[in-house]
Amino acid sequence: MMFDFEKMSPADCYKLVVSTVVPRPIAWVVTQDEAGVVNAAPYSFFNAFSSNPVVVGIGCGPRPEGSPKDTLANIKATGQFVVCLVPFSHIQHMNITATDFAPGVDELAEAELTQVPSAKVKPPRIGESPVALECETFQLVEAGEHTIVLGKVVGMHVRDDAVMDPARHYIDTPKLDLVGRMHGRGWYARTTDRVEVPRLTMAEWEARKKG
């Protein structure tokens, strides 16, 4: 079935996209306002887009009444944020931080999560997260109601027991046990169901065609 997005409402387009572009990694974004008040919120419009420099992107939408969410307001004010990835062990804590708390409420305190000082930016990272990316604003792109925040990663923390070889930068990815966003409200996926498909060389492909 063909869906013509140019003839559909934004709400219906959104429903189709979030139920098909799955799973999506979750950015647990920690920011601070200019007074130092900490905010944390999860975003599933998120991914990595560049390797040199390393740039990650987050799609920040407005509040229902149209005002900017604290995350975007803080990033615009300070130019810094931390992306923490979500382990399955703390999926319920992440869900608490998704609650529409009033501005100024510390979501990390509400969810009983630990603030750990970052190394290169002012916003803290979440101690319970196995991966944290310290970011500085690279570019802000207006996209309709959303603002796409592109952040340059200036530092990364990985939980010690998931680092297999620090010198060679090998990470035990399965040990991170990260979660991703699935369709509809409340649906998530774990990264424990994996299939290895080695990439073919051209020689292997040519041999397969001949066989």
C-alpha cells in the first residue's frame, strides 16, 4: 500500500514512521540551563551520522502547547549536552524521565539516578548508563516542528567491564545490553537477539555467482 505523505496529516505520517523505522537507539539526553539546573529526557529520534568528526543527531520536538522542551532550550543556551545510552537494567528509570515534569524538575533525582561529573562538558552523565557521549553543538537544523540537534562528540565513557581491549578500542557490545525503541507507546527491543552476516568481498561475490 502506498501512503502519500503530501496528502496526509503530520500525526498520521508520524504514526507510520515510528511503527516502521525500528528499532531506534535511545538517546538519554542530559543538559543544564545557564543556572546549572539539570534536565534529562529520552529521545528515540536519534542516531550517529559522521565519523570524522563524530557527530550524533537528535530530533527535538516541542511541548504539546508548542513551547520548546527543556532539552532544546538548554542546548541553545549552553551549546553542550551528554547522550547516555539506555541499558535494559534501567529501562524503567528511563521511562520515569520521559514523564512530562514541570520545567526545573530534576528528572534524574525523580528516577533515583546518579549524576556523575563529565570530563569535558558541564552537564553531568548518568552513572547507571554504560555509555555516555559528551557533546558540543555542531549544528542546529530546523525541520518543521522539530529541531535536529547535531552534536560533535568530544569525549566518551564506556563502563570498564565492557571494554575488551582499551589500546585497540574493542568494546564488548553485547555486554552493554542496550535497548531500542519499537512501535507505538511503550514498546522496546533488547539487543540480545543478534544475527551475524559477514560482509562479502568482491571476490567472494564473484565466486558465488559462478557457483
